[in-house]
Amino acid sequence: LAAMPMVGYRDCRGQLQMEERMAAAGHPLRMVRRADGNGIMHGLVAAGVGMCLLPRLAFDPLDPRVAGIELDGLVPAREIGLVWQRKRRLSPATEAVIAAARTVCARLAVPVG
């Protein structure tokens, strides 16, 4: 990765952590472009500007212009959560989203320990 032109997020804690870890390991990244938003990052890669590390949810595996490599186990897991105001009554649509998220997360959960 250190030898490749890289595009990265302009303001992202995970991006900063990754860059710091690469530099600490003696492999500083060669950042050629920074942007905000998953779609912009994907488009920069598709246009040939550079490579990037994206969360799996931001990668479009159906785009023939790009290729992805799984990094399971090589980078820290990402936590995604849902939050809502405790005292607010939830609509049926919101309840359905929460139920769907719980179902999907239970299927994707990695056992700890």
C-alpha cells in the first residue's frame, strides 16, 4: 500500500488511525487526494486516481471499474449502532428498521472469545 497512490477521507477518525499505524510500521501512505463521502471515494478509485481502503458497506462489488480485496482480520472491526431518544414513541416503520437491523446484525455477528 505504501508504494501505491492512495485516496482517503478528508475527515475520518478511522482514516487517521490507519495512516498513523502504517507510518508507525515504517510504511507511510502516499496520499494523492482527499475527499468526503463514500461515493466520491469510490468514484476516484474508478477513475484511476488511486486506491483506497473503504468499509465493506461503501464498496460496490457490482461496479466493473473497481476490484476489492477482503481485509477481514487485518484491520480492526467496525462498530455500527442505532440510537434513538428513549422517551420518544417509535413509529411502526422505525420499529421495522430496528427489527431488520437486529436480524442482520445477529447473522453477521462474529463470536467473541
